[in-house]
Amino acid sequence: MDRTDVAERTARLIIELEDLLDETLNKSGELVAFLPSARKEAGLSAVFGQQVFERAGNVIGHLMDARRAVVDTHNGCEAVRRKLRITMTPSDVIKPTAEHVGLEVINGDKVA
């Protein structure tokens, strides 16, 4: 594997990790947003389960820390790539998907 191949693979892995963290943050946000409704629908006191609310909020904080670290890693790898004068285009790294070109994926992986 030459340096360009290594750079492309590294970039793909970083982008995939950033996307996964974003998806996880979105799902965590959904959970945190749902918890007050779940508590109320279950007929529980606001005091009951407070630790659960706090832990769920902490998850988001930890995920933000992880995302920041991945972005720092991304920037560091980019600096190394520039220092080594490795040239890449976005098409070398990102395989276009339906979402990248503004299409929506619906049931059965069909594109609309």
C-alpha cells in the first residue's frame, strides 16, 4: 500500500467514525427528549428516576467529548497528509451514496 492508499483508507475510517458518532448523538438525544414523556406517561413522580435522567445527559456529554477527539484526530491526520504532500480529492475518500446527493433512502433500500 502506498502513502496515498493509506491516507485514503485513514480518511474513510475517520469519516465513518464521525458519521457513527453523529448517529449515536442523534439517538441519545431522542432518548433524553423522550424520558420526561415516558416518566409522565408511566405516572411517576419527577423525583423518581432522576439518576436515569442525569446518566442519559452524561452520555451526550461523553459522546461530545469523543466527537471532539475524533475531529482533532481528523485535523491531525489532515496536517500530516499536507506535510507529506499527499493529494486527494473528496471522490477518493467518499463513495457517493443516496444521502450525499440529496436523495432519501426509503424501505427496502430504495431511493426516492
